[in-house]
Amino acid sequence: MVNGPPSFTESTSFQRYLNIVDVTNAALLRSFDLPKAVCLEFSPKNNVLATWQAYTTAKDGTAGLPNLQLYDVKTGKCLKSFIQKKLQNWCPCWADDESICARNVNNEVHFFENNNFNTIANKLHLQKVNDFVLSPGAQPTKVAVYVPGSKGAPSFVRLYQYPNFGGPQSALANKSFFKADKVTMLWNKKATAVLVIASTEVDKTGASYYGEQTLHYIATNGESAVVQLPKNGPIYDVVWNPNSVEFCAVYGFMPAKATVFNLKCDPVFDFGTGPRNAAYYSPHGHILVLAGFGNLRGQMEVWDVKNYKLISKPVASDSTYFAWCPDGEHIVTATCAPRLRVSNGYKIWHYTGSLLHSYEVPSKEEMWQVSWQPFLDGVFPAKAVKYQAVPSELPSAEPKPAQAYRPPALRDKPVTSSKLHEDEPPQNMKPQLGSGDKPLSKTALKNQRKHEAKKAAKQEAKADANQECTQSSASQNAPRSAVPAVTSGDPEVDKKIKNLKKKLKAIEQLKEQAAAGKQLEKNQLEKIQKETALLQELEDLELGL
């Protein structure tokens, strides 16, 4: 046990054994002899300790002993033992006030009340129920349940309010969908809505190694929607803002996009693209960290959510774990076993980018888990966002950029920089192009896709037409700018119109090249982005004639 900022000293009275210890005075509360336990979990108010060990059967094939135990923390007494064969979803789920506890048993969710595990207070029976999640916060508790599809029937997620489980009519909301081998269900903090990430193990189109994912929104008032994501590819992460009215999704083939959506599932802010696969809101919801961990290099972007302004860009290489401190000021990143068995350790950061503390475990040793001490909401009040890096005694943690390999024949020649992908900037850092720069609503996004599909069909028809019909075909498919020549009587205006038409014709040619698969340069892509503004300018000039 280590004291937090600014001391970072290790507690000498905390013994490294399987004990329950009062962290305020390091006093030993309870010790358990559980040599085979591999999972531990406290109930929300620390009244019950749940432990799980691998289930084993006797050599003669008779049933094994119960392997899931629930202990009273104060007395050490075993309250109840269950057989729980699978490690997945092994731990029972409690409401925040511990008035309800639930666990999945075959096709039913069993509910216990007030930690009395000898009596099943209620049952929710659904054929082939696969998973469930209890809502956070105060009573009444709500339950989200998932039933996978079978024999051509769709999968579905239903929301119930405990204890009203009397058939489909009692459900608060229902959302069915295909393409789901598994789901992740995420309640917002106010328990008014659930986000569902539906995943398939295999992408039948062959476009993604990660399978295929879709994002669904379900509210307790019965509303539901599919969240339209503007870029194709995997959904890496989805997180609710603690304010419960916004959520952030990280998605799309690398470099991934990150977008904040509101409760209507309309985009609020687009962070552009970058090397990222995770998002983390601070406990107060005023700061958002976008990060690239795992097979990415550990780059982090720290954003002020209120003003959508970038605060810092620290780098935590080889990190396997990230967590905000409950104070909303500090962050821990760690490299843990078994994900990585070398260079294990942790780092404490301030969100302004300063590295405050770094610890590496001795060689040949491993570190398995890191966790902040939890605190109740409201213990740490929200503070104004800082942009200036706080002082630190440690040097900057930015790694040296790796030199790209160059074959011997090129080592004496000038270096030419090239990128596989040009990162798209955040929406407030893009060139100001007028109304075309606003995030698109779901309807606008659908219309844009239909428009692009029609355009592509027209281009194919144009290519198939005879050589003699090329001019007439081109005149039919030309953009709005290709109108009969009109003179205004003002040579300057006529000159501007002529130049605008010339630019729009060049943009049309670039778009045709891109549709044919040609890789465009950065300046060419920027030209295409200006099409909306140029069309508007041309329309204004022509209307003024």
C-alpha cells in the first residue's frame, strides 16, 4: 500500500498476504485461508466479500464442491456457497445500497434482498438469458437483460424495474437486433439509459479481424435508436460522461475516430482521427482522456470537455491499465502481468501532462494489479481546469522517437517523410468552411450516404455510355455549378464565377480519381473539403445577378 500524492511512500504496516485490512489505520480486520482463490470482490458497502476458485469434480465423476463463497466481512462467517462453473460473470451483482443482489442461474436471474442468500426473493425468467446488468444509484433498481438470438430470431435487450417482471408487457423498453454473438451493456449514472455494444465474432464481409460491432441506445422511457457512426470499422470503446447526458465512442479502422454524442444520438463534437482505442472521463466529467494502449504506443490526449480544448498529450508506453484518481486531478497508468511480464510498474500523472511519480518492480518480479482507494461521490469537489503543467521533480516521460529502418542503398540519400494515413483534425481545428463543417445529424448522415450512392451510380452510367454521348451525359451529371453561361454586365463578377466553376470542375475530377481508388495528396483532400463553401459562394453570386 502506497500513500498518494505528494508523498508516494510505502506503508510499512501493511502486510502482503490475503487479509482484509482497514486502510485508515492498517489494522487487520479478518484473515482467510483461501489458497486456491483466484478472484475477489467486495460488495458496494463492503459488507460481503465474494471469492471464486476453479470448479473441480471428483475423480469418480461426482459433483464438485461449491466454489463461489460469500463471506460476512465483519464476522468472517460464510453466508452462502454456490456452484459457479464459469469464470465469466462469476461475481453476483449488488445494487449500490446492497438492498438487492442478483446472479444468473441457467435461464433465470435470481434476486436476494438485504444480503439474505438463503431465500430467493424474486426471479426473472427468460429463455436463454445470457447476461444482465443492474442500474447504479438509488432505488428503484432497474435491470438490463440480454437474450441472444437463435434459429433466425433476433437478439434482444430488455429493461425492467425491480421487481416488476411479469412478462414482456412489464418491460420498460425493448430493443431487438441481429448480428450479435455477445453484448456489452452500459448504464448511465442516472439510470435513465443503456448503451449496448453488439458484437459478432466474425465479420462476414472480411473487412475486419475484430468481427463486426454496432452501437445501440435504449432509454427507460421506451426510446431506442442505432447510433450512426460515420467511419466503418471496430468499436474500441464507449463511455458515458458522469453527467449522463453525453457519451463518447472510439471507433473505425485506424487511425480511429472519437465522437461525443448526446441523448438523441446526434454528434456533439468530433475529435478527428488518431492512434487511440480507449476513452476515460474524469469522475466529475469535466475532462476526457483519449488513449491508445495495448498494441498502440500509449499516446494520451487530455481534453477540457466544456470548451473542447486540448490540455496535454502525455505518453505512457506499454501501459495495460489506466484509472482516474477519485480527486479528478491525478491518473495512474500501469504495466501489469499477465498482459506483459516485463517492465512491470506504475506511473502517477497530473492531467496537465506532468509525471509526478514512477515505480518499476525489481527484475524477475511481477505486478498483477493496481487500484486507487475508492471514495464516495462529493468527497472531492470539482476544480477549475488548468492548462499549465504542474511542477514535477521528474523529467518529462516522452519517449525518444524510434528511427525508421532505411535500407543501405537509401542511407546516404535525403529523408522523405510519408504517412500511411493523414490524421483528420478535431472539428474545431479544421479550416473554417462554413456550414459544411458542422457535425451531421442522423438524418443528414443518411441523406449524405444516399447522395454519394446516387453519385457513384451516375458515374458508372457515365463511364459505360458511348463516346459520342459523352458531352450530353456530362451535362446531365454535372454539379450545380455547370449552368448555362450568364453574364452579369459586371466583368469582375463574371471573372469570379468563371474561376469558381473552374475550381469546382477540378474538385469533381479529384473526387472521380478518389472513387477509382487513387491515393490523393493532403492538399488535394483539402480542396475537396472546400467544395461546399465554393458551391455556396457560386450560388450567392448567381442569385445576385
